[in-house]
Amino acid sequence: MKVLIAYHSDYGSTEKMAKAIAAGMRSSVPETQIELKQAGNTAPNDLLGADVIVFGTPVHMGSMAWQMKKLIDESASLWMENALQGKVGGVFVSGGGFGGAGGGAELTMAGLHANFLEHGMLVVGFPKSTLGYAEGGLHWGAYARSGNHEGMPAGISDSQLTAARSYGAHLIEVAERLFD
Ligand SMILES: Cc1cc2nc3c(=O)[nH]c(=O)nc-3n(C[C@H](O)[C@H](O)[C@H](O)COP(=O)(O)O)c2cc1C
């Protein structure tokens, strides 16, 4: 199974989640081939070789970072060719979360899902029975809050990274069931 995890991260929180998701995949299915790439260094053709595509972004003003959107828009030619149809997709997001209402994390995840669904991909969510869901899960994917209640950066917690690992394991297990 080949996995591409394409993400944007300015300050490292989303990148930590990307690495945790990869670790969760490897712990569940050790032979998984995983490529981690910043969205800015990812070309549309990089998506072609993956069975599983995972997109991650910080929340920026209630939606995805422009670097992620740029990759998505540049991949429109793949839509013309139905080239991503049937691949498995998963998403993860980190946000400051000021105000306790998520700061747009769910909207951001839904935006990433919309892209996968446009391509005819199969989207894998984060079921609430999965280990870690209560700390770092939203039904749409893995979420980590990096801000504190004063709206200042505080970093993401170990339990949120555990949730991201768990989401990675879940994603690869679903993909294995689908493709094997
Ligand atoms: C330009 C900008 C806009 C942001 N907008 C939001 C927002 O709308 N909602 C939110 O929860 N956090 C927002 N944040 C906070 C980031 O999403 C948060 O710090 C995130 O964890 C950063 O991830 P990174 O360390 O991978 O860059 C914003 C940060 C920046 C730089």
C-alpha cells in the first residue's frame, strides 16, 4: 500500500500530526510505503502513485491554508482524467481553536473532503469508537488544538498526537480491507 501525506505547516503543529499519522499507519501495517510532503513541494503527479492520499492543513481564517488550496487547484487536470477515482482519502487539521468552537476546523475538513469527493475518492472519517477520538477526533478526521484559552499558541498535546496516530492506523486498516 502506498500512502502520500501532503500537508502545509508554518509552525510545526500540523507537521507533528502528519508524522503521528504516518507512525500510526506503520504500527498497524509495517510494510506501508509512506511519503510525507509539504504541499508546496507536492506536484499533482505525486498524487497519482498513491493508493491513499491524506491532506493536512492548519486552519487559516476559517479554511485551509492557501498552499493546500494551490495544490488542490493545480490537480484539477487529474479530475478531467478521473485519475484519482477510487483512491482512499483522509484529512487532518490543526487550529488555534480560540473560543472553544473549533475556529473553523470542521469547515476546513469539509473543504478537503469536497475535493476528494469531486475526484470520486472514498473518504474515511474518524469513528468515535476509535482510540483517542475524544481527545483529538472529529468525525471528519484528526483535529488538534494548538492555542490556549487566551488565544495564544500553546502547542498540541500528546493525547492529540495519540489520536492522530490512531486515525492513521484506522485509515490504513480501512484501505487494506478495501484493496486486499
Ligand atoms: C494567518 C493565520 C490564520 C489563522 N486562522 C485561524 C482560524 O481561523 N481558526 C483557528 O482555529 N486557528 C487559526 N490560526 C491558528 C493556526 O491554525 C494554528 O496555530 C495552527 O495550529 C498552526 O499550524 P502549524 O503550526 O502547522 O502552522 C491561524 C493562524 C494563522 C497564521
